[in-house]
Amino acid sequence: MSFTNMSSLAVASDAALCDAQSSPSTPKSKPMPPSTLLPEIWALVIPHLRRKMPSTGSIRNPNDYHQADLATVMRVSKMLYDIAAPILYERVIVFDLPRFFHGVPSLKPRVNNDYDIPKVKLFRHIKRLDLAYTSVYTKQWSAQRESNTNTNPNTGSCGIIGSPAYGDSLPAQFLDILDLPREMIAPLTNDIDMAAEVSGDPLLSWSMDSRAPPLFPNLRQITVGAFGERHWDTHEPKFNKLKFTDTSHLAREDDLAGKQALEDAKLKLHQVFQNRFFGRFLANNCSPDHVCSHVSTGPFTYLHNNHFPNEPLLVCDRTPPAKTYTTHLLEQINKGSWLHVVEGGNSINRWVVDEVFWDVPVADQALVFNFFKGQFATRKSVAEMINFDRETRIQIYNLINPKMLEDVMPIIAVLAETEREELEKDRKKLKEVMLAFLGVTDEVAAQVELMDEDPGVCPACGEGSG
């Protein structure tokens, strides 16, 4: 459920509270007569109830994004519902994927598919979708775990209360193999479960049914991770250990249920993090103009490519890719995370180095250049195997800012066999030498450009875009 939706339970509770506070001697107010204003007048009034929402470029207070007035108006009458719904659902922020998708049917194996149910109609209004990770709730869940672990029989081993909204949690001992901080296991488990549940049903069926229209036909902006604490790029690379780690000792030989739970957990992790099912199915259900990722490796990451033509579940062939795909680089650089790229010449991948690296010690700045070297070396090594598109466009911002070049310029000048002063004057030559320094060659299978100008406002997550 998004911030823009209020709980019907809360509304019912408020009504009950008002009834309880009314005494028999208190005269009840007369019911207000039905409005005589024309729908055309209401259509001019209701848009003014929409509150301005800030950008998602940093961690913010969720209360800044509530649209309680519009949500209330939607419950008044069908006429007001029809007027308020497109305004309320124009931008949606999602922390709870299963609840958000609740009411969207699985199209298979149904024979008579219905594409016009109420929830699907609401999805058609969405122009901007912000997908937020739940690590922001870590402390809340830790307290919940302490209070419920010994009393609630439905509490999972990871401290997450089992419910239809979240499914069965991953075994905590399985995640312990990856050496994750204990406080990360609860939110990590939760987000993986949510992505896996929604990917299997209903996103999969809507993605693979050729008769079904995209779920989000008018979606123009997607942001991922801007409301969470952005832990994903810190921990995701450790999931590669799954391929080489023996987990058989985590369950007794006679514990068939335990062994099956571990196998199911490994499959879930593989689908969510390796095959990226959620991101691929999402890309098959929308045609956004702009996508922004504050984390490049989490389970909600948007992913559009056709690397695997023989694997229908891994190919995005129903919709065109985004025009721009911006990745804000901070934690990814510190941990060397792989950056997802939208393939092909019709999209621009914008990699924006955080300005914090302008004023850090030389050793930390070196991480930035080594990070890009690793990206291009990896891309070069797997280009043929992964079927990369050589027309793919990558623009890198803030890398050749004078503050970033101050300590690396002597090395670049030596590579260019020229004086530093001359190289600083010739920006074209500087870019050529820098690309060579980063390992960008014809074998990288991408068109890489170092940008002089400031990246400006992010077209997906910046101010004024919501």
C-alpha cells in the first residue's frame, strides 16, 4: 500500500470512536444535504487538495508525502471517487508490494481474463512510482521481534510476523552464512519475500500473457530505494557466495522439512537477486521515460534487457526501455557493486558520482576510478556471453570535475605523454586519455561519454518531477 492510501480499518476505527464518544443526551447533527454542485465544479476544486510532495533524493519523513485529504474525498461518493482517483494515484510511494498489488488477479490459468477490475483501473492513473526499501523500519521491527518472538506462534525465525502480506520468511540461519549484520536480517528477509511473492503472482502472469495490456500504461517515472537507508549495495555482492557455499549442514539429515526450506530459500534468493524477476516483470508492464536508482542491486531494481533470447522469463520484449536510467553512485562505489544498464542506443544510462567524493582523501577518490575500471573490465569479459548491445550509451557525470582530477592528473598526463598544463587545456584529449585509463575500449561493448556539465536535476527523482 502506498502512502497515498489510507487504511479502511483506520477509517472504521475512527467512526467507532466517534460513536463511543456520543452520549444518548447529545443531540445528533442533522445529515448534510447532498451536494448540488455539478461534477465540473468539483473537478476544479478537488485538484487543490493535492499537497506538494518533495523530491526523493534523500531520506525523508514519510509524513511529508501523505495525501489524506484526497484519500478521504475518494470515499464520499462514486462521482468524487472518479474525480479524485486520477489525482491521488498520479504519484504512488510503495513500501508494501503485496498490499499494493492486492486485488490484481493472476491471469493464468484463468480462461476469461478481466483486465478492468478496480485495482487495475487505479494503476492506469499512475505516472510516477517510487519503490522504497523497508530498511527504514529496522528499529521498529527489532522492537516487534523482542515483544513477539516468545509469544506469537506465527513469528518466523527471523523475527518477522508471518502473514499473508509477507509470506514465509527466509531462514535466519541461511542468511547468517552471508555474514550480514543481525539488524539487517529482518528487513532483508522482508524485502526479498515481498519481491518474490509479487514476481510470482501477479506480475509474472501479466508479463507473459500476450493478451493482457501492461499494468502501468501511463507510468513515466520510476525511482528505486530513495526512501530507504540504502543498505542493498552494501550487502548484495555477498549473495554470490551462494554458488560456492555448502548449506547441507544447516539442517539435520532426518530433517526433510528443514532441508526443503533451505532449498526454497536458495531458489528465492536466486530468482530475486540473480534472475531479477521483479525488475524484469516490472519492465514488461510499463514504458517509463525516466528511471532513477539510488541502489543498483536491490530486489526492486528496474531491469530492461534482452540478454537471454532463449529464456522467455528473462526477456523484456513487450515494452520499450526507459529513455534515461540514472544511477546515483555512492555506496556502490565503496562496495564495488555491479551497475545494471539498459541496453541499446535508444536509452541513456546516466551514472552520477556523488559530490561527496570531491572532498575526500586521495585513497577514497581512487575507489571511484577503480570502481569504473571494474565495471568496464567486467563488461568486456562477459560481452559475448551476455549478448551486450554495442550501441548502449553510458554517460558519466562528476568524474572529470577539477576536484576529482587534482590527484590523478599526473598519472593521466604520463599516459598522454604530455604536460599536465597542456592536457588541462585540451578537454577532448583529456577525455580520450581518461577513457583509456578506465579501460574503455571497443571490446567494452558500449558507447561511454565523460560529461563536462553538471548532471542537473535528476529527470526521475528530482524536485518538480512529482
